[in-house]
Amino acid sequence: MSSLREQFDLEADAIPALGDIDAALAQVAKEHRTWRRVGVAALATAAAVALLALGVRPLLSNHDPAVGPATTSTPSPSTPTPTPVTTRQSYALAASLSAAVPLDWDKRLYDGGVDFQSPDGPGISLVMDPTPFGADKPTALTAESFARWIASRPYVIPTQAVPVTVSGHPAWQVDVRLLDSAKATSTCLPSTPDCVQMVKLPNPDLPTGIAHAQVGRMIFVQYPGRIVWLYEWDGGGATADDLPGVLAVLKPVYDSIQLGPITS
């Protein structure tokens, strides 16, 4: 057994010097900082890869001059346009006809024709076998000669008759408006005062026409030996004396008109 002095000397030789201990501690701290930086970078890289795999785009730095501020687009609200409730109405005149007419429009049915009028004022008439009312009537009455006769009346603003097609049938169209100097002293159907009579209905055997401050479009549709008259007219209201406005109100009904063959 060694002496106590010898054992103390052996243990003292195993203890490093104080300077060696400080150096070792400094090395350990340095290695710890290095691994901490590597670990943080590795975690950040792993997180970015995971986000990309999930389809998540990381935020971009505002300090990058090549990247502008993030923007978001907000869809603008849209208000659906209400569609008027319509019903297709069919009538057996000399030629069968039908039209899709809004339910809140007025309807007047008479022998040989039918009128539809919107709550806003404009209306459209469909009449079978009309004839000119006045002097110098055409000797051979056709859709073309009827329209040209209307256009040549001395009391209307000069206009032209133009060829059109209605429901597959040839037709002639003329826009009408009275001259300021026209003498409008009659009453036209249905009850229009201060009117110039222009077209005679077959039944009742009475004329109709146009009044001052009123506008209209007359279309004469040609059938073999017969004529169907479509009259788009100004019934007052917001579109009074405004032909484009009248036609815009009546367009859905006019476009829906279907004219069948002569049945009687």
C-alpha cells in the first residue's frame, strides 16, 4: 500500500492546470455556438421545405427592393338584373300569332287584332288586314306600297320606308311623327284625341293614327294577298316623344313575335 503522500501526488498529477481548464471551457462554448447556428439554419430550411410541400408561400421581406407590397383583389359585388315574368299568348286571327308578353301588361283583344301596353306607356298592336285611311291610296295594296304611302303623307316628318323581316316574313317598316304644322283634330282608336287618322282597322270599322308629341313605328308584314300590321306606339309616360326609348321597352315582345300561316 502506497503512502498517503504518494496517493496525493498521483491524484494531483491527474488534475489539469488552471490554464488548461480555461482553454477547454472556451473550446466547448465555441463548439456550442457553432452547433446552435447550424441547428437553427437546419430547422429554418426544413420548415421552408415543409411549407412549400404544403403549397404555402412564405412571406417575402419588405426590404427586398425587387418585390412590391402584397396586394389582394376583392371581387366586386354583382346585382342580378331582374327578369320580368312573361307568358306566351297565342291568338287565332286570320293569321295565327303569338308573343311572349309580361304578365303586368294590359291587353285589349278585338276582332282582327290585339294590343299590348306596358305599365311604362309604350304599346304594340298586331292587326290583320288594315287599309290606308285618306286620299291617294295605293291602287295595289302591298306591305311595301302601304309603308311608302305612310312615309309620303304631307303631315308627317319626312321619313323612309325600309325592308325588314318579321318572323321569317318579308315586311316594310316606317317611323312616323307628325309635323308641328299638322292639323290633328280627330280622335283615333282607342281614345286618342288631337290625332291624325292614318290606318283603318277592319273591325271595328274605325281609323287610328298618331297625335302630336307622339312617336311610332309601323311595320307592314306581307302575306300572300294580305297584310299584318305591327304598330309600336308611344303611350306617354317616361318614354313620351322618345322613339328609341319606346322601341327599347317593346323590343323583348317584338323579338318574340311568331306569325303563323293564314288560317282563314
